[in-house]
Amino acid sequence: MKVAYLGPAGTFSEDAVRAASAGRDVELLATTTVFDAISAVAEETCDVALVPFENSIEGSVRPTLDALAFDVEGVTIAGEHDQPIRHSLIAREPIPLERIDRVLSHPQVLAQCARFLRHELPAAQALTTTSSAEAIRSISLSHSAWAAIGAASAAKLYGCAVLRDGVEDESGNVTRFIWIAPASAQVTGTGPWRTTLVFSELGADRPGALVEALTEFSSREVNLTRIESRPLRRGLGRYLFFVDLEGRVEDDPVAAAIEGLRQKAESVRILGSYPVGELGAKAR
């Protein structure tokens, strides 16, 4: 099974892939962006991808939402994996924290460590990179007083030193990753199921329009576990809504709720119906 993930080697995404695919024979494909990882599935460059979807501190991973909503067709969410995340402050060699003048990492990582940066490195400039591993690779090549935040395993990979472990703002930091498979994949599983969908355009702007749409689920006792809005990219004040709900799309209450939603929304798209906590699609 060939798996795409956000690279380079040493990212939390790679750690998640290795944990989620333990016991399987896998070939890893590191990509530059989340979009590239998802596109690799659509273009049949790989069998599946594992990409970050939601973090317990910082919330949803916008590049993943945007890729699924706007940019990539022909794929489906086929499973998920929860990965504990522990951030480390890393430098090319051991140096005092007060000497550090720049800290590099992925925007999500910097946001998850914002309080640490404010309190412990108030004079350091935070700079974003495409991934935490890329940040560590960059500082490994520099003789400046720079540091990166990322996985301790990546520090070893790039020959760097861990200055401080556990610098995330909250303990119990977890990222929910989702498996992406071709839309034609047959998704099976034995555990509880989750369905993710996106809808937009509820007609003329009026009080209660969103409540009426969501009542399609509550009236049938379908539990929504997550809802989030994102701009529709068609001017201010227009949004689409991402929803996670308990159950599979074939369940009668879920199917009826979705059909009811279609009567109220101009656009309803199922992003995936999949078993919780596992990969439900087999490789080609």
C-alpha cells in the first residue's frame, strides 16, 4: 500500500502514518503540501493519503478543509486516526534559550505552542515553514541562533539537539488525521461510523435558516459531533458548513436527514462515510 503524507521525513504526519499503518506493508510518499498528498490519491499516484484534519488545541486544519471543499475531486474520507502530539524545541546544537532569535515551524505547530513562545522566548521571531520537519531541516543547515518546534524523532533524524520537550500549550494534545482514498473505493468497517459532509447556500438570508437545516438531523436523533463554517469564496457573508455526524450514510435516519438537508441547501456533498478510528478502504 502506497501512502502519501505531508513531508519531508520527520513530520508529525509521518509519525501518524507509521502508527496508523502498523502491521501493514506500506510505501511512503512524502509530499510538500496537504493538497499534494490528497491530489496524489486523485491522480492515482498512491493508494491512500493520511492528512491532518483537526487538532485538539488549534482546531481544524484549513488546508485540508479547503482541498476537500474546493480543490480536489474524486476522493473520499475512508477512515481516521488520532495521533498524540508532543512538541519539542529543537536547535542545531545545545544553546541557551535567551540566545534564540528565530523559531521556525508549521503555522499549526506555532499556534499550538503560542503561550510557550510568549513566556519563554518573547524576543524570538516566529517564522512559518511548510512543515515542522522542514523547519528542523533548515536549522540543521544554519549556524545562526535559530530553533525549530517539531517532533523529537526529527531532531535525531537531522542531527539536532532537543532543548525542551513538551512545549505545547496544553497536555493531551491530539491531532485527528483522516485517511483519503479514491471515491470509487469500497469502505467497510466493524466499529461505529462517522459521516462528514459539507453544505452551502440556504437561500435568502433570514433568521433561523441554519437552525432549520440542522433540525433535519436533530428531529431524527442524528447526533452532530462537529460543525464549522468556512467562507464560500463568493463574496463576504457567504459560507459553507462542514458537519461530522454519527452513523453511516446508508442508515435510514442519516439518509433521511441528508435528503431533508438537500431540500434546504443548494449544495450538499458527502466527503466520506467511514469507520471511526481505522482505515476502512483496501488498497488497489
